[in-house]
Amino acid sequence: MDTLWLLRPCSDGGTDYICFRDHRDHVEVLEGYHLPPQMPLIKHRQLLLSADVPRCRHRFERQQGFRHGPPLF
């Protein structure tokens, strides 16, 4: 996995997003919001060990309603 996007549409036409970016020994997780043409807003950033990614992804998909999708930007 180089980059994985999880998306959730918002009622105002914007999109909540989670972006997993693979690095050598860890994965950067960006949580944010995007409503074009505005710049994306990063709400939270964290680093995870690669082994923790499936559990984190499961939490976002099953408990918070995010779905895999194409890159927003």
C-alpha cells in the first residue's frame, strides 16, 4: 500500500477523508475534510506501525461509515 483513501460524504457537499500514506517503517494517517474549491483541512495526523493499520481501517469503515474511494486531491 502506498496510499489508501477512505471517504465519507457530508450533508454540506464536502467530504470527510482518511488518507493512509505508507512510509518505510510506519504509516501516516491523515484525517480531514474537503469542500472544493477550498484547500483541504487536516483535522488530525498520527503515525501508526504497519501492523496497526488493519485495526484502524476497520474502525473507520465499520464504526464511522467511511468507504474506500479515489484520491480527493
